[in-house]
Amino acid sequence: MPNHINRRSFIKAAGLAGLAAMTSSNLFAQSNQEPIGIAFIGVGHIHTPGFIGTLNDRKDFKVKAVWDHDKERAARRAKELDAPVVDDLGKIWSDRSIKAVIICSETNRHRELVIAAARAGKHMFVEKPLGITAKESYEMAKAINDKKLLFQTGYFMRADPKFIFLKEEISSGRFGKITRIRGSNCHSGSLGNWFGGEWRWMADPKQSGVGAFGDLGTHKLDIMLWLCGDVNMATADIEIVTGKYEGCDEAGEGLMQFKDGMIGTLAASWVDIEDPVELQISGTDAYAIVRGGRLYYRNNKTDRKDFGKAVEDLPQGLPQPLNQFLDAVGGKKVDTLVTPDEAAYRVSVMEAMYTGSKKRTWEKPLAK
């Protein structure tokens, strides 16, 4: 796997996440409890190797089964986890010692697996996006909610101290009236041939549901919705650029009208050689920009008026999403999990942008 994949490391404050995991493991080591059983259901996602590392570091969990429709892939990942391969999913669903599952299959397999996991009463971490369509995503969310199961997905940007800071400032009203927000999440994946071999399915919309715009854009879309709420209408211009992956988009620009009147724009691409400006927010009292991995912030109503100096007094970052989920399954109170309804709504807004791009129309995201 190319070194460029490190772009997807969950948070730059990885030391904090590691510390959180070690703390949990240390507490577990001091107890006489048996490790909690967990299973991998599908190991095809590009984040799978990182998740394997996380689980191997957690002594309070034991991977008791690995399943994938690709038996060779399942065997290879099971060896890395020192876990058995299971050919029959029914054995996982019926095993009461398995409390939770991690679903990292191709996205077009999510619905079947998530519904089955919900019926079996398994808590679940499901890689983003939750589903191919808004309709099936809301169906999955309902199944999870009806069983009152713990859920998490891989929106790792919420763990970043910069975005936590902005969330606090916006929630407190210190931005005044926000007029616009712009997010960007781009890299050179197509140019660098990142999606070959076992990752090829991620550039096949029949399996992934989306191309570059949906794959990368969903992360920054999550942050924009998390910070500023829901949208009324959305559209986009989404295009194939190199044609390297047949039928797969490689770049796009989305436009959203938020419910409180602000305008949002979203850029996502696999054909950018740089992406220095990650986020911009403009309000009547404040302005923020995340540039080059640093946050710059000016507020006319506070003493934060030196826009040329990066904000240093950021809040503490959070553990990566999988560690948050594992902590919650282990009984720790975790208030920062992404809800199933949030995950489904992100699919709905993204679907509206793809439809808008195809029809050249504004589209209303499907509601719950």
C-alpha cells in the first residue's frame, strides 16, 4: 500500500489516541475480566490495516472471527489478527460471546450485513459511507436504533482539536451570523494510481456507490453539517478527469443551501497535487481558516484579533473513532459517537449532490 495512504491517519494527535487505547488496556490488564469478543465482517476497506493495528493494541478485546466473501483476503487479514476465518456468517450472528462487529466490506454489501448484525443484536462499527442510497441508509439506521445498539462510523475529523474548537465557538454564538462555509478534501489518488489491486473496488461506483467526490467529500461534508446543521437544497458539478477508472468520478464541487440561510461549498478530488485550504468559515463577528493543517481565527468580539498567528490553545483531541467505539462497547460512557441517523443523513445530502450534478438541478435531500 502506498505511503500516501497515511493521508487517512485518523488524527494528527495520534499520540492522544494511542494514550487512550493504552490507558484502556492498562486498566484491563489490572482486572481479571475476559477480553470482549468482536468479529470482522468484511476486510476490504482501505482502512482495514489501520483497524487491525488498533485491535492488536487493545488487550481488552479479542477478535474471535473474520469473514469476507473473498476467502483469500479473509485468510490474510485473519492471520494478522491471530483469529479464525469463519465461512458461515450465521456462526457469528449466533455466537453470544461476540458482542460487536466491524464492517469493512464493499459499500454495496453494507445493507445486508448491517441488517443481519442488528437482528443478531451486535453493536457495530461500519465504515463510511453507511449505504449506497439514502433510502437504504435510513433503513439501516432504523434497524440499529430499534435494537438500541451502539454504532460508530469512520468520521475521524471530528476528533481533530481544530474542529472541536470551531464547534465550541459556533455553538456559543461567537461567530455571529455565519454567511458561508467552504470545505475541501482532496489528494492525488488517481494521479498516483492508489486504487489498484484489492482497493480497486473503491473506484468502482457499482460497489462503492460513489467516486472521488463521495469518498473524500463525505468526511468534510460531515464536519460542515456537524458545525452548521442541515441543508435545504444541494447540487454539484462532479466530473471524470483522467478516465483511469471507468465510470468513476474523480473531482467535484458541491453547493448547499443550509436551513439557516448560509451557503456551503464542498470540494473533493483525487486529482489535486496539493490541498492547503481545508476549511473556511465566515461570520459577521468571526472568520476562521484551516490552512496547512493549522487553524487561523479572528473574532471582533473577543481578544482573538491576530489572524496572522495560528491558534495554539486548542482543546484536547479525541481518540480515533474505532477506539471511541471500543471504549463504548467496553462500558465506558462515550458521548461522541456518530449516530446512525447522522450517518444516513450524510448519504442523503451526498446523494442529492450527485443527482443535482446529473440532472443539473437543485435537489432536496431525502429526510428520515
